[in-house]
Amino acid sequence: MEMTSREFTRCSAQVLAAAERGETITVTVSAAAVARVVPISHHDVLPYPTDPMGAIQLPDLGLPDLTDEELES
């Protein structure tokens, strides 16, 4: 599929849906290809979330753990 940058801006959700279905989308500016949106496989996605700051260590405040029900009340 090929589309202009204006169409890409207007229809970005549809572009992502097409990529999710396996389509490759080429984006053009003044009829020249400038970008390509390609689907990724589950092999391309890291099996764990990444965090540029690393794990966050919170101080132990000595407070009791609360259940979901206690938090919601």
C-alpha cells in the first residue's frame, strides 16, 4: 500500500491496523517514497519491558500490605 504523508497523518490508526494485518505501507512526499511502515513479528518484540532507568527501588516504609478491596474502600 502507498499513501501520501497527508493521508498518513489523517489515517494513522488505519495505517497501524493495516500493518497489524501484515501489510507494508510506503509513505510518500511529493511522489517520492520517504518512509515505510512494516509489520513486526512477536520475535521482534522483547519478552520483557524495557526501562531506560532500570528497576526502581522504593524505600520500605513499614506500612502493611493492603488488599484490592481495602484500597477500593
